[in-house]
Amino acid sequence: TMNQKTWLNHPALKTMHPVKLQVINELAENASGKPLIQTAPYLLKAQQTLKEAGLSFSSEESALLMEILTQDMTPTEKQQLERLKIFLQQQKK
């Protein structure tokens, strides 16, 4: 698993839009290692921030974000997060 420092070296971050990078950093700081119920508001805020900036995460960026957020989660929490991701994707439409 990635610890809090190693994900900062991920190649996708080198070319990432500054707003996206800020959103990922805030999510990592605020949500990483917390139960999903405490993570959801941060995910919703991140989605809103990106939407307001006219941005969205690429599939690679989303995968990196999920890896960061799920590194300390239980299997049950990971399943709940998958369901939340599906819900969030439906909200974009």
C-alpha cells in the first residue's frame, strides 16, 4: 500500500492541473484513514470544487485518488466507497 508520502511521487501528479492537485491533497489530508461516513463530505466537496472549475478527474487520477483514500480502509468500507463512487458518477449526468 502507499503511505502518505509515496503517492506524492506518482507520475500523474507531475502533469496534473493545479486545482486537481489541490483537491487530491485536501482529500488525502482530510479523509485518508477515516471511516467512509466521515470521508463522504470531503468527496462531495471535492466533486463540487472540480465542477466549479470546469474540471473532472481522468480515470487514472480517480484510480490514484481511490488508492490514497482506501489504503487504510477495511474491505467493508472499500465496498461502501465503490457504491458511493457509482452514486457520484450518476450525479454527474
